[in-house]
Amino acid sequence: MFPEYVCNLLATLRYPPWTKELNWGLHMTMEGEERIPFHSYVQPGTASTCFPGQISSMPQFSTLPVELQLRILSFCSARTLFQVMRVSSALRIEASKLFWANPDAYFLVDAHWLLNGGHPGYTGCDLPFLSHVQNVEIEYHHGRDDEICPLHDGVMEVRRELITNLWKSFKKRFPNAKRVVINQNWVSPPWRNETEPVPQALQILIQYCPPEIEAFAFIVEEENLTIGTSTSVPSMKKWQRSLYRRSAGDIWTRVGTGRRHKTILVPMKHFHGPVGGFERLKHEGERVLLQQHGLWPLSLEALDRHYFDNKKHKSFSCPYSDCDAYFEKAGEWTVHAIESHVKDWRMGKRFCILPDELRVVFEERERALEGNKEEINTQLWKTIDEWNEEGGEKRRQMEREWMEQLENDEAWNTGKTARESGLWREFLLQMESAQHR
């Protein structure tokens, strides 16, 4: 893991005092950013501030002034509000307003999808769900800068049509959006010669954002960076995540540091038919991978809690043999491990530093996730084997079914003909890869 991602890991893990159980459902990217599945975000929990059953069954509640009813609802968690939306017809509208307006929750989509028209076929998201979302996080991966603002002999070209298309797609898919955060979690390459914290391509992209939407750039920068200093060379210096907003006169102002919002994974759509069956494997595989990435950081928290949670206070030495650090307070180990041993997170036997009782649990969880991954691969190879059966009859049948669905099912519309669809081309590539195994 690159040093600029350490700040993401530090923001993902929990620190003392621990008020919740270990999060075995942790989803995390390879860059250390937490992703919260929607079902985890709204599932009922014991820590809710108020409870939908209590509210809806209070005979006096409906007689209270409207202002007081709204005041009570405003103290409810997102989980509680979501349950109220489902069980109380009287409070559904107001609970819904509060739920979607929550400033701490942003729903994630990919910039690549929007740049390519936001077609239904190229996303696993439940599209009707997106129409309610007010806060959006756009994941801005490596290479997007070269796509919208390529360099030619050091001169930057601004592809306005492509940028305009992104915001057109955005408005179509998120008609109720109020705020958008564009997340660039990587340092711009040195050949772009960036001199400001917010890279130039990202600045230009945000300048085209519709004026009624509040837009932010969420970037990675060196701590205590001075404007005008080059940001092009990553080093072992400390890095931080910062949120910037464009103000009058094209001035970019830092409005906060660190991750202040939760990133929520949008519910997946219904994967039906042969196209849906194939795409479902891809999206389920991505969810498994996010959980696999989260295991090592989770083990760090587990070890910290092993010595200091539940009124325990047992000082201990760093379990890595080449390190003489010693920990006397809860939370010290977690920070030390992330800052000093992050290179070990992808290594084999990464749970060998844990006490036996913890190591067994984590290795079992790792095997379970690997089993999920193998099951997905088994289903994929079953499809590949059917495609490559002798005689070709099965292949022709599968092709007819794919063509019929791509031509007629709006859920898999890509803006192109069935045979030109990127979904069909990707499917063919997977099917034909079997010839080289």
C-alpha cells in the first residue's frame, strides 16, 4: 500500500472507547477506504437513538405540534428513519425527508459510468433508488484526468463535450442531488506538474457542475502543504485527505480535513436473465474482494481490543519480530501498525501475529470469503464450459438469449446495438479465455 493511503486506513478503523462489536462485515477498498453496504447502513441495531415501533405506537405523538414531531424525528438515526419510512404512513414523508438529507451519508457511483452516458447496462445500481439521493460521491479513478483533460506535448486539451456529458448523465440519474463530492484518492502523476492541492483536471470538471449543486473535491495531499508547492512526488511524509470547495474568483478553499462522511454502496438492481446472471457474478465478486481487503485492518483492531477492551489493561510489545515498540494505552497499537507495518497487509500468513484464539477466527473468516470467491468462479466456469461444449448448439442458444435480452431489456441498455454492447464483448472475452487455460 502506498504511503498516501495510510490516512484512509486510519479513518476506517475504530478507536477506543469501543462502543460497538467488531465489524465483521467491514468492506474496504485496496486504498483503505471504507464502503458501507446499504443494508448495513439501514439494518436495525440496538444503538438507535429512538425506535420506530415506539414512535408509531405513541398515542400522544400525533397530537403534538408538528414542529415538536419533527424535532423528535431529527434525533433519530438513519436506521431508525428508514424503519419509520416503512412502518408509519403518518410519518413516512417527514422521515423520508430527513433520511435523504442526512449530510453524513454519500452514495457512491463511478465517474467512468457517468462519462460513458450513465446507461443502465453499465451499472449494478438500482436506478430508481438513485432518483431519491441528495448526496453523491463520485469515485474518480486513475486515468480519468487523461480522459477528460489529456496532455499533448505538455499542452492540456479540455474535452468539454465529455465533461458536459458527465454532468448531463449525473442530472438524469440524480434529479434530486443537492451535493456532490468527487473523490480523487491518488496523487496526480509528476508529468502533470500540479502546483495546487486540487489537480487542474479535477478543477475543470467541477467548474462545469450545475450551479444548483454544491460540489466538492476530496483529494489527498501532504500534511501542512502550502499552496504553490508541488504535489507530484509521493514520499514517506504524512498525507491527509482534504475537502475543497470552489468559491468566487476560482479560489479553492479547504473546508475540512479527514473523511467526514460515510460512503454508502447503492443497493444492487435485480440481476435477471442470462445477462443479469453473468453481471451478478462480477458485482458479487467485487463485494467479496472489499471484505477480503478489510480483514487485515480488522485484525489490528481485534488485537488492540484483545489487550485493552472490556476493562482489560494489558501492555504488550509489537508482535512483529523486527520492531521493539511497546503499547501501554488502548489505540496505540492500531495507529502504530498502520503507520509502520502497512507493507505487511498483503503478505502471506498475515494473521500469525495474533494470539491463537484470534488467529483461528480470522483464518476461518478468510477461508469463508475465499469459499465465496471460489463459488463465484465455479459458476463462471460452468457458463464457460457450456459455451465451449462440442457441437456448438449450447453456444448458439446462449447467444440467442443474450441478443434477445440486450435488444429488449431496458435494464441492460448500453446505448449501442446488442452486438456492439460492451457487455456482450466482455462476455465473449470471458468465454473465449477458456481456450487458453
